[in-house]
Amino acid sequence: MYIVLLKFSANQGLAGQYMAAHKAWLQQGFDEGVFLLAGSLLPGLGGAILAHCEEGTSLRDRVNADPFVVAGVVSAEIMEVAPSKAVQSLSFLVA
């Protein structure tokens, strides 16, 4: 499992130009079963994604294709997490 942090850069002002493409990119990740959760980093710092079942290299390629990343609106950080305990509804995340 991975946590992807998308932190706004100095180019944050360009976000509006790329928002529709970024949302389409997010939806593709959900449709393909890679993204489990996405939301904002508060207060207005960027976004975060919980990703599942994709190799780190593949995920890096996917994240690098995010229009926000391509345009330099955000910088991306990917952290791998090895879940060892979860509530029943999230037990599928525990390896």
C-alpha cells in the first residue's frame, strides 16, 4: 500500500488550468482499482491518495503522468506502508 502526497508548489496558481485533467487522472486511478481514497491536505496544502496493488515503479510512472505533476503545480512524494493491523472493513489492506 502507498500514500501519495501531492504538495502544492510555487505554481499552485496554475491549478485551475489543469483541474479537469487532474480529476480525470484521479478517476482513471479509481476505475482501474489502484486508488482507494483521495482528498485534500488541509489547510490548502495539496492532496493525498491511498493507493493499493501496484508496484512502486508503476505507481511512480502513474503519478508522474498526473497533469498537476507534469505542469509543476504539485510535487509528489510516494511512501510505501506495510499494513499489519486494520479494522475489519479494511482487512483486505493487510498483507
